[in-house]
Amino acid sequence: MFDLLTRLTKTLGELLGPSTEVVLHDLREPEHSIIAIANQQLTGRRVGDTLESLGVHLFASHNFQDMANYETRTKTGKVLRSCSVFVRDQEGRAIGALCVNRDTSALLKLRDWLDGELVPSAPEPEVRIDDNVEDLLGHMIEGAIRSTGKSPNEFSREDKIAVISYLDARGAFLIRYSMEKVASLLCISKFSIYNYLNDMRAEAIPLEPAKAQV
């Protein structure tokens, strides 16, 4: 499947041209998720680069459902229109993503000229696509702690569950070493986190400790 998608990535890149980046992610290895990329000059990313922090947040917040026509930005300010289609294993888990990012900066400038007035700029994303996974996890954990209004040594059981829920909603547990780091912060075992997650995902496929991380 990934061999086919790798060839499709290259072919789509040639068809769509240099203003459109096509990226194939292997979500089982988020720290080095990019396994194929066409027209990489658009963002400067390469094979072996990480799943960007904005991608982690978007994918998790949309429950790994296919997404079309959403906006992202590069660190140089290029405005991209993007879509993502997910690859799933036999159990329904998302294991890959084929993403297309088109540079619309020139079209926006043309629209500005035609309208005769400035088009309001879209707000900067909270995170940029070149943030690394380790920094992203740290920011997520800081946000989770702030959301409780307490310090970790004051956490009740309900606070710990709230922190786990906050991190899960933002895709933190996609990161390989996140479970150990969060367990250490909360002074609980990894298996307690698995149990909390299973309770919160009662209607989804139950997590198994040996398969929970990608």
C-alpha cells in the first residue's frame, strides 16, 4: 500500500506542478513520518522529517477523518490550501496520511488587486509546521497543566483525568515517548493512563497496551 502511495505522491507532484506539495506520512513513526514528498521546495521539508505539530493537532482534533480545503501556513508566510486522506489498517486505525498543500499566496494577491482593498489576513496558526515533536509535547503538557489551574503536586484524581483528556484530544499520545512522560508527571503508571483512555473512548476500539502507541 505504501509503495503504491509513494509512487502516487511523485506522480501527483508532477501533475499538479511546483506550487503544490504532495506529502505521504507514515503515522506509525511520527518522529520521522515523511516517507515521500514531491515539490518539497514549498515548505523545505524532506523525507525523514517529523509529522509537524500542526498536523498532529489537526489530525487528532478531526479524529483522523479525511479533511478537505483547510488552511495552513509555512514559516515564511505562504498561505496553503490543504487536504488530507488517511490510510487505515485492517482494524480501522489510521496508519498513514496523503496530504496535498497548494500555495495560494499569488491567488490571494490577485484577489486583493481585483477587490481594490486588502483581504483580512488569516490568523497565524498556534503552531508552525516546522515545530519539532519534543517541543510540541512540552507545549501540550504545559497547556494541560494550565487548564487545571493547579500545580501537578496538587492534582486530584479528577485533575489527572482532565489532563489525560486534554492531551488525548490534541493527539499527544501519538508521540512515542509521551505515555512515559505523562505517567511520570502524574505519578501514575502507564497502565492507569491506558485505563483512563479506554474509559474515555468507551464507544471506540479499546486500546491495548502493546499497540496503543504509533
